[in-house]
Amino acid sequence: MARDHDVQALSDVDIHVYEAVASDAVGGDPAELGALVRATGLGEDDVRRSLTTLIEQGYVVPKGDRFGLGPHTFGLEY
């Protein structure tokens, strides 16, 4: 997992998917793929590619067949 997060290196799609994961995390539940597709309005393949990037960078962590937030040093306001 990457420790030095560089938010500026993320694409607009990655940020959009991250925000959808974060929105579900605020409710206490990890996000499921279908919910992320609906929340973002993106195609499933686009969401999967973005999740792969976000997981590789440590922003998102897989939780079974769902996705939660990885450790971060910035605040979220929802």
C-alpha cells in the first residue's frame, strides 16, 4: 500500500469513485460494486478500473466483495 498519497495524481473518475466509496463509509457500511456504479453513473468496467487504481494507491481497501476507505490523512466532510 502506498503511504505517500498524491491526490493530485488521481483522475477525475478515480476521485468520483473514491467519493462514492467515502459516502457509503460515512454510513458505516462498505460499498458494493453495484451501488458504486449507480452512485457514479459510470460503467461497471470504469468503476472496476478505478477501484483497482484506488486499491493499489491505498485509498480504498477491499472488504470481501465490498470496498471501504483505506487510511488517510485528510478530512472528509459529508
